[in-house]
Amino acid sequence: MVAMLDRNLGAHGCFGMIVMDGDGSNAIYARGHRALDGQGRRLIEDPFFRHANSSQWVQIADFAAWTAYRSLRPTGRRNKISSWYGRLLGHLDVNGGPLALRPQGHLSM
């Protein structure tokens, strides 16, 4: 996912940062950023962590990510929620819908 974000920023001539919920204690997120090629890197820093309870923007991002996830996995007791992403956020999605990330790094729609 980090590599995909970095490529998309490069394609648009932009720079960016990842801001995410948490306290930064899990080093795997920094490793993903540091694995990027140093030449032409568009993500300018390791992820910046901020607790969702102190940031409305992180709360909004959590909601968007969670509804996208539920639209990809519509089973279980939260099946009714699976339509929220398409109804509330889908028209704003620059990718046309949530992307399922595969363990091998391949993306599918």
C-alpha cells in the first residue's frame, strides 16, 4: 500500500505523508516507508501517528477505511453496513472503489 501511494503521488507530481491512528509503537509501518527507493520518493517521512480521539480528520479517515473494508467483506452480523461505502463515499473515491490489497502486493478492484 505504501508503494502504491508513493507511485500515485509521483504520477501527480505531488509529495505526501501518511497520517494514521495509533501511537507508533508498531515499527512495521516505518519499515514499509523505509523500504521505498530513496531516489524519487514522494512520501517524505515515516507515518505520523495521531490518536483518533484527538483528531477529527483521523476519525473521518478511520470511518472511510472501515466502511471500505466492510464493503469488501460483507459477511457476518455487520452485513447491513456493507453498502455504506458505496452510498456515502463511493462517489468521492478517486480509484472508483476500494482496492483489495493482496499479500503479494498485487491490487485488485
